[in-house]
Amino acid sequence: MTIKTLKFSLVFIALLSVMVSCNDDDDNDVEPFVEEDRTEQQIKDNDSLVTYLSSHYYNSSFFETGTDYKYTDIVIDELLDGETVPEGHTLLMDAVETRNATYLDVDYEYYVLNLYQGDGESPYFTDVISVRYEGISINDALQGELEPFDSSPIPAFFNLQTNGTTSTVIEAWQLVMPTFSASTNYSIDGNGNVNFMNPGLGIMFVPSGLAYFSGTNTGSSYDNLMFKFELLKFEIEDHDEDGVPSYLEDLNDDLDVTDNDTDENGFPDFVDIDDDGDEVLTIDEISQNSYTINTNEGEVEPMLADNEYVSGRFEEDGVITLNTVVLIDSNNDGLPDYLDADIAVDYNN
């Protein structure tokens, strides 16, 4: 897996710094590594991104008809001096949506081109996704080098949220992927290849601060990146397998599950099997349901209760299996029992 965590990059840099400092022969020749200021680097990065977007166009008319688009259908060309954008094409700067995010106390701008939203549901920021994609360094592209630094023409799986032991994706993916929808179905051709129907299709253009920053995963530091991608499918993730999907364990709705620790035991709720510390496991203080909906017979999905949430969704040949979790609040105080240390009822015994 080539999309590494920022944590890994920082550890690598720290080790590199130690190695340099230990080489007495080169002490007078090698400058110590000093990481760029994130706010200052963001200004430089945004200038580079805008320069690229303002000097390149894509084949927009191709996506006006047809279905089942692939990331390989996206063709981007440079607008040379004196040229005008050809008919059937659109300047990237005129097509992208500018988005904003705060990460590590720095305000970032990044850009997204939504070519097809996708016919299915959208993943949560804590889920596991399956994608096909291609990653290119914009820094290199501005120099005329277009070789991808990373790609996967076959479906690849990534965790949008690490549990501390698994690797995860760059921050930009966690921001962008939940804003697209996945495919609803797939077919298998005569060669055994799986073809997903109408997946989410887009491009993200992101500054180094939402990517690898000072890391060298792409071959150099402070690389601004472009990812073409197809969002094929996703699975709702429950990192600690306590029955509560990880997306529900973001109690303050700040898109960060690492800062929610109900019992203050040092383990965030999404990796804590007893969230309120009352010695009754979380999975025993909730209830779970499963529904089977055969859309071929005109069946529709059930209306969920106010305290009932989707924990898993699987569809095959028009038959949907919907798993849900019910967050029981036995004393009606607005706090689910699994987060209420004063309620210690085991509903499975």
C-alpha cells in the first residue's frame, strides 16, 4: 500500500534527522532538516494549485452522455500560450469547487471536480472504501512530467480512519471521499473482471498540508497532488467491534473520532469496548436488528426509529440486507445507556 499515514512520514523524517546528526564527517556539509511552517507553505501550495488549474483543461463533453465512466476516461491537457480552450473542453479552474478545511490548526483550500456523483450511498469518514485511482504530483506536472507516482487500475481497499495499528489515507481523502457516492451494483464479464456500475468519479487537487507535507512518499517534499478516482464501494467500519459504527462515535461532530473518550480511560470511544466504563460492554448495552428487502418484489426499506442507525448495508441481485444498531436510552435522559455510567444493564443476559 503506497498511500501511507502522515504519522509514518513524520517518523521517517525524525529517523533521518538522527542519522544525519550522527554522521560526524558530514556535520559541516549537511544542513539540519527544518520543516516548513504549515501556514506559509499553504500560501505557496495554493499558488501552485491555482496556476495548474488555470493552465489546464479537461474533456468535459465526454461526460455529458453515457454512463459507467472510468478515471481513465479523464484527459487533461495543458493550455499553451496563445491557445484557447478547445470546444468540448473546460478549463479546470472554471469547473472545480473550492473547498476549505482546518487541519492541524491551519486553514487549507483544496479543489474538487465532481464528474459523477455515483448512484449509491456515501461512505462515512471512518469507513473502508474500495477505489480505482491515479495520483500525480502537480509540482512535477507543472514541469511537464506526468508519470503517476501511485495508481491502482484494480480495486484497492483503504481505511479512511486508522485505529492506531492499521495504515490510513492522507487527510484529503478523508475529506473528499464521503462527499461522493459509490456504485450500486456490478457485473462480471467473461474474463472474470468485475465492472462496477456508475461509481462516483472525480478529481481532487490538494495542497501538501492535506497530503504528505514534508514527507517524501511521492519522491519529494511539499508535493501538491492530483488524484483521479472512482469510488466503487464502501463498508461501514466498527473499529472496536462493539456494535456501534465508528461514525457514530464522533460525539461532537467534528469529524474526529480520536477526541471522544467518554470514560476518560485514555482510549477513544471508537477503540474502547466499554465506552462508559461501567463494566458492561458496549455491545451488551445496545440492540441490533437486521432487515431483508427484496426490491425485485417491490419491497422498500423500513423507516428507522429515531435512535436506530445503519451499521451495515449489503446488496446483491436486488436483495438488500440492512443491519442496524439501536442506541437504547432506558431512562430517557438523552444519553444512550452505553455512554451512561449510571446505567449498567446487560440486554443480552
